[in-house]
Amino acid sequence: MQINDIVKGFKVDKVVESDELQATAYYLTHLNTKAQLLYLDRDDDNKTFAIGFKTIPTDSTGVFHILEHSVLGGSERFPLKEPFVDLLKSSLNTFLNAMTFPDKTVYPVSSRNDKDFKNLMRVYLDAVFNPLCLKNENIFRQEGWHYEINDKNDPVIYKGVVYNEMKGAYSTAETMATEFLLNELFPDNCYQYSYGGNPEAIPELTYEGFKASHAKYYHPTNSMIFLDGKMNIEETLGIINDEYLADYTENKKVDRIEKQKPIVKDVTVKEYAVPA
């Protein structure tokens, strides 16, 4: 590929040789959506695909953590209950995961088998763009939060995969102290919030808010795609464009993260409770 070449809906913007990585780096832009793609052409049979989205929390409900769990609960093309678990059992993958960060959510996968690699790429692309959780509220309730009662005389309690996970995370003094620090250090941008979800705030997330967050942030314009290893790049780009990105147009309302202005002040944090 050369600069300005058009390959399967992508335009080559820049080509950089990297001695350190022993790779040729191709920077591409998807013409219809302006999605960014980086391909590292290296002599490595371990092929990697990842798609990431800039996800900017505006509260501590952990919506993007819940989305990460929920989109992997089946998609239109792969309507399985737990495709992630099935892939771990049957795929030849060398890496398979999904991670939520304070400002992004990433879905990476790799395999040495070419057919397996393409299948895994399709599973992840379908999961992020066509998840069943947008039509099936039960997936959101299972992964996020729901009411539960075991006996008519028992009090109603909250349950959910992410809710329970974050209850465990918030059982440490370190997590509590870190949250208070971030609240004071970043009062004007997304880093002040609990991106994993604060158990006190998680039940404030509605199903409508959940779906709206997906519609706003899980869009190709707001994404970055990464490819690495020796592969048929034209065929790979063809799968990404023809089967998924071709259905979208550019979203001109992409949010940006504002830089925090320096905070120069003394702060005394009020007392807070931690488990014994």
C-alpha cells in the first residue's frame, strides 16, 4: 500500500517504517465514517485485531463497564447466550479479552490461525455494533443491576455481575482513597468519575440511558481499529468495511475530553467508612 491509495473503503494517510518494531506502520482513515485504523505489517503469524471506542463517563453509574459486559452477551449474527465463553472453549485464540478504562473501552483478540482470526474479528465487530442487549433488557439487568428477593420476608436487594464486581472493588480502602483523590484532582472532566461504577450509583442507570450511551459512543467515527501481524490486509479491510462500516456515515458530533486546568489548593477530605 502507498500513501493516498484507496483500499476497501480506507485511504492510506501515512506509512512509517519502524526499526524498533521491525514493522511497517500504515495509518488509514475510513472514507465514509472517518474511523481511524492502524496496521502494523510485521513478520509475525500471530494476527491481532482490536477495536476501541472513546467512552467518556459523565457519572459514576459504570455504564461503559456494563456495556463492555453486555455487548458480549450475544449479537444479531451470533445470537448465543455467552459467545465469549464459547470462544474461550473452542477458538484457537492466543488472546481474547475486553477492557474498560477511564476514557476508552477496548476489545482485542488474536490468533495464529487465519480462519479463526477472521471469525473472531467478525464476532467482536458484530458484538460492538449489533449487540442483542439493545433489544433484550434482560442482558442489561443481568450484567448491570436488578432487584432480587429470595424470600417474601427478606428485604429487596441489588444484584448484577458488574454491581457485585464493583462491590468487591469498593471493599478496599485503596479504592475509596483513590476515588476521593480523583474527585479533587479532576473536577472538570471525566476522570473524576468511577468508570467501573460506584455501587451506590450503579442502580441510577436506566435501560434507556444504557442504550443511549451505546448509540452515542459505539459509532465508527468514535473508534480506533488496530491490526497487527502478517495477514491479507485487503481481505481483512474488506471484512471490516463491507460487513460493518459500510452501513454507517460520519458522526460529526464526537465528544472530546477537556484538559483539566491546574488545581492549586489545600483539600481536606471528610472521613469515609471502610470495612473492618
